[in-house]
Amino acid sequence: PMPFVDLPNAPQARNGPKMARPEPFDGERAKCRTFIRNIEVYVFVNAYQFPNEATKVLFLLSYVQGKKVDNWKNTMTGRVLEWAWT
């Protein structure tokens, strides 16, 4: 007989409230607080999708878009990935 091997479970779909994804942030200061709050709520409700701080920050950065913020986003993404890989 084959020995029983305990394999890690694949991530399960969660049955919970469906939250709208955040609107992209284009660098407009007046929208910053709302953007961050929307990210926080989404990450909180979908915590199972974010196993560490790097995934949370990369999720946030994926919604930062536009000419005003592209250079900053690329710099920060590189820093997070460098930090996560060490």
C-alpha cells in the first residue's frame, strides 16, 4: 500500500461578501485617503489572498497608474520585490 502523504491544501474560494476592487490611483492628492482606505478594506475582506506584507503592498502598487506616479510606482515595486526576495 502507498503511504499517506499530507499535501498542502490549495487556496480555497471563500464565500463571503464580494467587495468592489479599488479604483486606480493616478496621484491626485485629494483622492489618496479614499484610495488607501479602499485598499485596506479590500485586503481585510480578502485576507486569505494576501499571505504577507509584500503581497499587500504589491496589490496596492498594481492600482497606482498614470504619468504622475509611474516612476514612483516602479521604484517602490522594485524595492518591495528586492525586500521580499531577501
